[in-house]
Amino acid sequence: MLTIDNFWDASVGTFHPLTEIPNTFHQFAKSDNSTYYTNDKKDTVIRVSDHWGSGIRECNWYLKGHTRNNSFLFSKRNKGAYFIGVIKLKNLIDVRDI
């Protein structure tokens, strides 16, 4: 089962775009060019990043409304622009279970 503590180990999912981060979310992690937020229930993740697609560590995280590519191509095509996406943890697929 994926949780806020392990969802980045090996998961696949499509995040839905947001224009801003709701004030009910707080930052809990940061890595190269990505920042992560969650709510008090810890059942939802917001990701702010310049790279979306396949090849994000062991994950394939896509952003709805954008072409599915590898994350390097996404960043290149969008000239390094940052996008915000949200997903419920229950909507992520744990690749280790496949």
C-alpha cells in the first residue's frame, strides 16, 4: 500500500493540474526541481515540478493535459517551466504489486 512515506519508491499515476496550492496543504519534501505538499489526512500529494513523465526515479508521473513523454523531454518542451499537479494516493499504482 502506498503512503505519504513511500509513494515515490515505485508508482505510476496521472496528476491533475492546479493553478495554486491550497492553504490546507503544507510542504513535506523537496528534491531536485520538485517540491511536495500534503494535507493533514496525508491522503493527497501536490507536486510542483519542471519535469513530468516517465523516468522520475522509479516512477512514471504524468500531468493530465500534457503529452506523455519521458521527464527530460517534458522539461525541454516546456523550457523548464514549473507545473503543479495533485493526486490522491489511492489513485497511484504501486509498481511493486504488478
